Amino acid sequence: MTDDQGYGDLGTNQNPIIKTPNIDQLAQQSAQLTNFHVDPTCSPTRSSLLTGKHSLKAGVWHTVLGRYMLGPEHITLAETLQQNGYNTGIFGKWHLGDNYPYRPQD
């Protein structure tokens, strides 16, 4: 998942200026979410993608004042993959909680 990137910001979506060959190749080899509706800020959108829940059901509805913390009671895609034998990792921005028990390693 990239941050602050719109649908039209990829070569695979016919952007005539921006060149994204690696993402375009990945898109050709991947499943695509073509009817996924997002929130206007990154943390709620990320919580929805990771949990499969509407952001309000996941308890994440903004990026400030604690409204971005994804509680440990919510099962993420990474946890489900781990339970099924996959190794998972996180690179870059989490922004769903900075302290225990809201960090990705918790």
C-alpha cells in the first residue's frame, strides 16, 4: 500500500506523465481492489485494508489525538497470514499506534 497516491497516479491506470514500471508489473501479476472505498486520511484507510472492517468499526477515524490507534482486539491481514504459515513484515509507515499495545509488533 502506498501513501497519498491516487488512482490516476500510476502508469497502469493510464497516467501519461508518471512512469511506474515496477508497480505496473506488480499490478499485472496481482489481484486488484476495484471497488474499495477509502477515507479522506491515511490511517482510517489503512485500518480498513488491514482488518477488512469499516474504519469506524476498527476504531480508527483520523490521524491525530489518538483517533488513529488500531486496538489489539482487531485481527489484521498479517495476523491471519501468520496463522496460515506465512512470514510477514512491515516496511515504512504504520501510523496506527506508536506505543504498546498498538504497535505492529504487539
